[in-house]
Amino acid sequence: MLDPTQPIALFAEATMGSLNAKMAEGILRYGRNPVVAVIDSTQAGKRVRELCTLDSNVPIIATLAEAQALGAQVLVLGTAPSGGRLPQAWVAVLEQAIAGGMSLVNGMHDRLQPMFADRLRPGQWVWDLRVPQGDAPPISMARAAALNNTRVLMVGTDMAIGKMTAGLELARSLQDMGHDAAFLATGQTGIAITGRGIPLDAIRVDHAGGAVERMVLEAASHRIVVVEGQGSLLHPGSTATLPLMRGSACTHMVLCHRAGMETLDELDSVRIPPLRDVIALNEAVARAAGALTPAKVVAIALNTARLSQSEAETAIRQIEETTGLPTADPVRQSAKTLAKAVVGAM
């Protein structure tokens, strides 16, 4: 886990402001560490608020040397290229960081610890977020279904739709309302922010549901757990939602969607069905024709970042009218509406 007092720099070369930089944005929004700068030579000279819907004055700079001069002690790889593999062009930057005494936080599938283990000085470390910790979990056996708490799974119409952000905001709103709620991270950004969780996409498929189940069982003392979602049942390249449903034995779901989306972001040939049909699909898969825990979608988290305030209000109202479910943008408005829907359905 990151020492929250250590100043960090976020490496987001050629991606800041894009979907691929969601880890950088997540840490900027929710992380505890002071961020001295974002490294992106294509946007150098700007501030984060100029590229993202974040009111952040963190500067965007061109080089690692500038970040080191600003006092950065840890370099966080804040972007994820397609497939999550380490680009060869980044190796020189990482070597420079290690030589300069910096530690590394790595969200790529490629492990960096073995690459730099023999160069680390006392107090210097490499944290590979996508490395499962501990023994291989047992196969999921619906053990979480026997718990008497509320288990909310964030599901989505696509990848990179805001499931982690909505989940963190939901957990925070529930806590602010006085409820004993916990957020359970299942991806590298959530792990980096909270310091714990499971890298679901790095766990063998046979054990993925079991890893989720074990995490949920370990959090059984909390009255409400909010499980970070991954992927989408609509995406042909995603297998993550099913083990999340099976392992958590979720009792409720919140559907995450981006306003105005008609097709998947990177697959124009895959149309997003009407949200009522998407809701029915997720509920049907979760309950498995009555064999497993029934879970209802109780609210919709709508990402309106690309809309004006008036456009966002109209989109939220339209979604509520067409689905009959409470809808809110948890960043723009807060997640109180979503939290009330969860509590009201318990």
C-alpha cells in the first residue's frame, strides 16, 4: 500500500483526458497521496482541469526529470494501453525512475518487480497491482448467498463506463448517511486508491468467482458492501461480470451507463439495447432462472461528463422516465439518490 504522505507523479503519456487514463483520473479524484504532476509530453503546460472534469490545478509536464525536481518519490503508471501490456517505449522512463530512487506503482499485466528487483535500494519498492495475492481461492460455491448483509454490484453497459467511480461515490454517500458500508475493489485503480482488493482480470477464470466470494466473505461484518464492477455482459470481449455476480451473490445492482451512448465505445457494430432490456438481462443472469440469489437493478448511475448541465438534467429525467428507476450522475450531483434507492430496497 502507498504511504499516503509520499508525493507521486502520474505517468499518462499521450493519453491524459482520454478513457485510457482512467487510472490517473481515479487517483487524482480519490487518492490520498499528494500528486505533484501528470507526465504527458503531448499536453505539457496545461493543468488537469483543462482536460478532465476534475477541478484540479495539478500541472501536466513533459518529463520525469521535471517530476523529480518537484519532489515526486513514486511514479504511478496512470494509463492502460489496449491489452494492458507495457509499451517498450516506457522502459527508459522506468529505468530513469528506478535509478533516481523512485518507487513504482504498476497497473499493467507485465510485472515490473522482477525486472528491477536487483536495482532497488533500501526503502524503494515496486508494486505490481495486477498480481493476485495469497493462495489460489477455492471455486465459488455460492457461500456469500448465506450472508445477511446487502451486496450491491455495479454493472455496466460497457467497459470504462464509470463503474468504479460510481461505486466509490455510492459507498461514500451510504457512509455519510450513517450506514456501515464498504467498497470492495476488483481492479487496479480501485486497489491503488483503497490499498486492498483483487485484480480480477489477472485471476484464472476457474478461480475468479472464488476470489470475489472470498473477498465478500471477508467483508461480511459490513452491513452493506459495494462491489466494484468490471466489463459488461454486452461486450463480446468481457468475461468479468459473471464471476462478480456468482462470487458476490449480489442482492442488488446499480447499472452504469454513459448518456447518449448507442453503441459500445470501441465496437460500433455492437448496439446498446434499450436500458430496460439491459436491466432485464443482468437480472436474469444474476438469478440464473431462480437457481441463485435474485438481484434487482435498483438505480442507474448515468455518466453525463460530456454534456452541459441542462443536457445532463434532461438526460437524467429521460432515463428515469423510460426505466422507472432513480437516476443520477454520482460525480456531478453526488450519489445520494443512488444510496437512497439501495437503502429503500433493503
